Amino acid sequence: QLQLVESGGGLVQPGGSLRLSCVASGFTLDYYAIGWFRQAPGKEREGVSCITRTGGRTKYADSVKGRFIISRDNAKNTVYLQMNSLKPEDTSVYYCAARITGSSYATTLEGHEYGYWGQGTQVTVSS
């Protein structure tokens, strides 16, 4: 059974940091590009960041560029999202998603391109 499980969310003050983890079970991430998405109540889902299956290329939404860093450790079947300088507008449920691909360079933040999704982890930025 293919499963993605996010963890690492929580409550943090503005300016703080969190690191989210996305662990895959039931399959190896070696052949999957991974994306992080978020959705706040009443808002559309937003693509935050993505990484190619080899980790050689990454992409970020303008809203998080320079603050968030995506990385992966295929040996641990895990992808991370390091979130720094957090702002109240980063408050959302964060989801990781996997996209099987033969490409080592294509990146996309289009959610419909991803076939497997985790259950999400809540991130709240508030003083």
C-alpha cells in the first residue's frame, strides 16, 4: 500500500522555523518527484515547492522563495521542507505529494500532476 506521511507541523512564532518531513512507505521514492502543497481554510491549494527524483532540481513558489528549502534523502525514503522566517500567512495545512516520472529535470507545482498524497500536517504561525 503506497502511503505518504507528513510530520513536523506545529505552532511557531513569526520569524521562527519548522522542518516538515514526508516519509514514503510501500514504495521507493527513487522514481518519484515530490511536491509540497498547502491549503488554508477558504483558499485554493497552492504549490509551495518541488524536487526532482534525483534531487538535482528544485522549484519554489514566489511566496516562499529564499525562506523555504526542499531536500530529499532517498536512502531514508524521505523528503524535507525546511521553513525559515515563517510568517502568519504561511499558516496552512501542508501536504506532500508524489509524481512518478522518468525525468530527472522536469519540475511542476501543478497539483493535478501528482498521483499520491499524504494526509497533511498543520502549520500555524502566530504570536
